[in-house]
Amino acid sequence: MVPSPDAAAPLFEALAPEQTGVGMAYAIDPNHKFKRLYPYGWATGGVAIGDLNGDGKADLFFAGGPGPSKLYLQTERFQFFDASAQAGIDTGERWCSGVAMGDIDNDGDLDLYVTAYGEANLLFINESAEGRVKFVEKAKEWGADIPDGSLNAAFADFDRDGRLDLYVQTYHLEPENGRPEGNLEIKIRQGVPLLEPDWMPYYIVRQTETGSYTWTEGGRPDYLLRNTGEGNFEDVTESAGILPGRAYGTSVTWCDVDHDGNADLLVGNDGLDPDLFYRNTGKRSFRQGADRVFPHTPWFTHGSAAADFNNDLLTDFLISNAGPASVSENLAMGFPGQDFRAAMLGSGGAPQVFRNSLMINSGTARFFDAAWMAGFAETGATWNVKAGDFDNDGWIDAFFANGSVKDWWSKRPEDLAGAHLVGKTRWDLLQDAPARKEPNAAYRNLGDLHFENATARWGLGHEGMSYASAVGDLDGDGDLDLVVCNAGEPVTLYRNHSTGNRIRLRLKGEKSNRWGIGAEVMIAAQGKVQMRQLYPQSGSLASDEPVIHFGLGESPQVDRLTIRWPSGAVETFEN
């Protein structure tokens, strides 16, 4: 095992905006017309890392959240400039959250899909040429201009036709002035209980134990769009088997769990909406079965990552929960009580628990949870999580982005629901609540599912309100740098000073999509094996650099490297 750098020299160095030229910041504006979004995962936008102008250097795109979105091009190591205007990036007054980066037209450069609250999502097609970066917005032309409560998006070639398809995840829509006074009328139409159309985007109808109907706040449906190869997407949500129900969606992670070459899908949902796991049938459809795969899932799932944490060549999951950071804090708020626990166990999916989960693939049809063993079952108000070999020792480590603009746990759940919302939004009810500033956390993988808290030693313990994060090699030295989006202050760029050996692979598909999204790569070095899958949009809001990275530790070379392409082709390279 390769030792981490000496404690006097942290593994990561936080670079200030004046050092990098990246001045992106997410203001907390109590007068913003969409201020009601701050208590949720919308508080900041997301970040994407990738080479957008073909010069070999990683660039940065930030979804703007409450402000304008920004594109920063890199000129030299960790030196960026704002190229938004010259590149044609303009998201207007939309509140933009998630960003997915991928080559949807298979022309070799990276395009951008940006999600927005309550307005049409945006698709920026990369038409850069001759050193001039240029994007043209074409969401309507492509049939991807979804006007909903879209939070996240992720690309994958789920039908293996060589073109990137798109999953769009929604959270909710909330009336600007809160709940209406009085009761809403529920009418039965063709046997289905429905609200009036004006209220249907905000509320759902549920049947009570007595058989009557009531209404309450509810999430929104997700969308699966198939790339036809003719310059547009078609909505295949229903035909592909994506459940039609509405949920508070918080994270979406493509992966290949059974290693059959087909992209499977983990969908994380907030609150009592259960997490979903869709297994790809290989016939342009999915079967949902989270309750048959996981022993339980987190209650407040906010982030997720797929990776091989124990180097057994099987895909595992790290799923984050946002909750109180200690037992004493949990007891102080009197929650979760018996009623809530009953709801958690009877949510309709796998039982829900009030902690993070590290779901280890057993090689059978079931996973087991090793979060307590790993030492990070409880990390506080966690949003985004990242998995990567940060110290290049050959083991996948974990990073947790923590904090919240408003401290939900300072209030009782019942005080933020029901009649309290008449004429008010949750932002109104949380006005007097403090901000929940928490340190981010990093855990170093020691092997055999043992981790150590490396937060301070790695220099990643920033205390604030961090929502999104992405990894990529920003300075071209082969290790994983980190970008973190914070609420109320500038984003943070972390430079990795790891010394271990490493290898990076930029895949170029021929029969597969041009960037090899969905490929699985395995290496053997000095008797040790590792596996990676290339799905850059992992979890919530962010898009990692679409490049495969392996830490090699002290191994001077790779003895064998095998690539299994999405097309089914397999290539093996020796030494």
C-alpha cells in the first residue's frame, strides 16, 4: 500500500478564485423569485468537467442555480477564463441545477444538457471548430426541452445502438404562494381520483386507510429519452418500463451491475419515496426490483456512486443519506418516531433506514450493507458523494459533500407539512432556522472494506454548505482533482498532489459511442486486479471527466488491460 503524503503536506490543496480565475459562486438571495428552492437540492447548480474545445485540457461548466450558468476554458494548468459569452452559453433567468456532459451527436466533441426548474431544459450542442468554442442551444429541436421540476440528468447507451440516451430526473414543483386555503376538490374520472389540472403538478392524491381520498405534496415523474440517431430523442419512458409514479428524485446513477454489457440504473429518491433499481433486460426495457436486490436503502437518499470498493471486479454502490449527524441530535428533535419508522418500513420498496449505505455486490442477486464496517454510515447532511482512487494506491476512496442552506433538523417534521404550508412555502417556514454548516468528509480505503477518516489529512474538511462535486484531472498529471460547489461562497477547486503511479484512458469508440460511455475496463498489475466502468454522471447534479482512471500504487506498469466496449467487442493489451 502506498502511504499518503505526510500530514504536513495535505493530499489536496484548495485553490482560491484569484489563483485559478474561476470566480463562480452561488449566492443565497432571500429576495430571489425562486427563493423557495433553497431548502432543497437546488441550492447550488452542478458542475461538469471535460475537454470542450479539443485542446487536451479539462474545462469546467457550472449550472447557475440562482444565477447565470458559466463555462470556464482552461488555458494552462489550473488557469481558466470565463468563456460563457463567446461560447454562446446563456441560460437566461432559469434556475438551472444539474448538468450532463456527453457526445449525443457522435461527432467527437462534448455537448451539454442542463436541467431547469419549471422551465424547459436546455441542450447545448458543441459546434466548436478551428479553435473557436461555440455552442448552439437545440433542446426543442432534439425533443429534450422538458418543462418540469428537473433536477438531474445522465447519459448512457441503454440500448447499445452506439448513441447516447438520456435519463431526466425530477424533484418537485412548489406553488409560489404555498398551499391554497381550504380543501381541493378530488373528482373521480374513469375510476381515477384526480385534482383539478391547475393543482396536479404540485399535489398527488392518496387513498386513506378508510378508503377515502386525500391530497398532499408530491414529486414529479422521470423521463427516459432514446436517441434515434436522426437528431432527436423519443420518449420511451413507458415502453421501457420506467415506473409512471411521481417521486422526489435526488440522484441517478448508470452502471452495469451484472456485467452483461447492458446499462442498469439506480434511481435515488428523497423521503418516503423508495429508491429504485432498474435492471436492463437487453431488450430496450428494464425490470425494477430494488426490494429484491437491497436489504434496505437510505430514507433521505441524496447522492449515489457506483464503483468496485473491494476490488473483486463487481460493481458496488455508495448511497448517501441526509440526516442528523449524531444520536443526541436525533433524540433532541424527537424523530424518527414510531409512525415515521412504520412509514419507512412500508414505503413500497426496500425498507428504508436513517443512514448511508455501502451496498456490496455479493456476486449473487443480493447486496449487503457494509457502511458501519466502513465507518461512514453517518456523515450528516450529505448531498453528493464521489468515489475515486484519490491517493493512487489501487483502492477506491470516498468523498462526501455536506451541509445545508437551512437546518431542517431544527424543526419537527410535522411543523413543515400540512396546514403549516397554507399560504407559505417551506422556505417561509425555515426563515428563522439556522444554516447547517458541516465539514465535508473523505475516507481512505485501506482494503477489505476498511476505511480511515482522512478528511483533515487530505485537506478536504471545508466547513460550509456543499452540494455538488465532480472529479477529473485538471492539470494533466494523471491524478484525480476535485471541484466542489458551495452555497453562499465561491466553488472550491482542489489540486491533488498524489505521488502514486497511475494510468488514465481516454476511450474512442468506433462501433460504440465516440467516448466509450458504458465501457468496462479491467487491469492486472503485480497480481492485483481492478475494474472501472465509464459512466461520468454519477449521483446528483454533477458530471465527472469522461476518462478512466486507475491508481497503481507502487506497480511500475500494467501487466494486462482489457476493455469491454458497449458494442460487445473486447480488446486485451499486454504490458
